[in-house]
Amino acid sequence: MTNTPKILAFAGSTRSASFHKQLVKIAAAGATAAGAEVTYIDLRDFPLPLYDGDLEAAEGIPANARKLKELMIAHQGLLIASPEYNSSISGVLKNTIDWISRPEAGEPPLACFVDKVAVIMSTSPGGFGGLRGLVHLRSILGNIRVLVLPDQIAVSNAFDVFNEDGTLKDSKQQAAIEQLGSKLATTLAKLVA
């Protein structure tokens, strides 16, 4: 039995060249450097139909939703980079949350969310950096019993701030995003000790 914190890192985007995938990988590196075991996943690898109660009743929970739920249950922490779509979160992120929140037989409500600790971040070509979407994500996660740490960062001007290797051009911004991952790792280490 290990006390090493386990963190699941992902972006609420499926676009191949997503800035959010780059951003969450920076935070994941910070968490790894702070001693956490980090698993990075791409939601593109877990396609899901739009949530539909009739579909769930007829066919049950999709296999990819079950896989995601198992991954969530196996990790204590979440690093989420969330795009802002029309002042809210992306459809793919909301749909993922909706599917994996569905309980299966013998499973307590919100089994993969209860007592998780999360850190959220965003980036955007706009001046707010996706900040408005983070407000919605924080609310959703809090309502499904995830503890969202107050630390968050919204990086503006996404088209201009990343290097070709996925790092941030501004070393202070790079360090701040790494620190988000480190903060989650150290918080979880205290909780799992």
C-alpha cells in the first residue's frame, strides 16, 4: 500500500492541437515533480454519445464511461484544463461528467467524484483566458462533492503564449502552472498520509 498521491490529468477538449492539453501537461509535470503519480488521459480516446436517459435505460452505461469512472475512482486528485465555450465549459467535458456521474447497480451516488480534490485551469485566445468557464466548472464540481482548491489560473492570449514544445514562453507563467500541479500533489499527500 502506497501513500503516493494519484492524480488524473485531462483537458475538456478533444482537439488534437488543444492548448488545454498542453496546459494540463505542464501542471501534471509540476505534480510529478512534487511526488505524485500522474496519469494523463485524452478524452478523445473515450468517445461517448450525448447523454440520454432513454439510451441509458436501453443500453446501460457506455463502456467508455465505465472506463473513465474506474480511472476516476483509482485516483484521489484531478487536474482539469477546461476550455471556455460561450462563457461556460465545453460540451465534451459536461457530457463526460454527466455520463460518469450515473450510478450503476450497487454503487453509491457520485462514486467517482465524492472526496476527490481538484485543481482547475484554462487558457483562451481572449483576454480573460477562459476564466468565465472556470466559474461554471467550479460550481459543477462542488455540487457533485469534489473539493476544488482555490488556486486556479486562466492564461490569456493562447495563440501567442506557447512554445512549439508545449511549454509557456513566459517562465513565470510556466512556473505558476507547474505550481498548480505541485499544490494538488502536496495537498493530497497530507490527506492520504
